[in-house]
Amino acid sequence: MRYFMGPDVWAPTVQDIDAAGHERVESLAEAEVFVNTSSDPAAVPEGHPLYDLPNATMTPHMGASFQVAEHHMGAIFTANAAAWERGEPMPTRLDPDAGY
């Protein structure tokens, strides 16, 4: 499995992803895009072609966190994993209508 990191990690901006070409993302078995949901403007704006790629998974970028945040991230991860194992929607799934 191959991954496309960005825009926060692999490329600083969506424009850099665009410059790299969507063909690169489309050629991957699976693309995982980490997005900064607190940036303004949004890291991946509403209507961006990355949302329509069937092999792309958008997840919030949660790097460089403090110890307190790590505790909360563990609880979120556990809740998501438990829901996934039960075949239920994950509590923190992405909402393309909201832009993330």
C-alpha cells in the first residue's frame, strides 16, 4: 500500500498538491491525506478534486501534540476503532459538506 502525504506533511499547500498533479494521487493504490482542519482558509477547500478520488481517505492532521492532547487522541482513536469493528460509522468521520 502506498500513501500520499499532504497537504500539511508532504506539501505545504493545496496548490503544491495541484502542481504535483492529481495523476500521482490517482495512480496510488490508496491515498491518505492529512488535513489541518483549523487552518483558514481550509487546507483542502470545499469542492476540491481530492474529495472525489475513490482511493483517497481524508483524515485530520494531529501532529506535534502535547501530552494532554495525546490522552484525548487515544480515546478518540479507541472510539473510532470500536465503531469500525462493529461496522458502525466512526464518531469522528469526515463531513465533506462541512469542508473537512
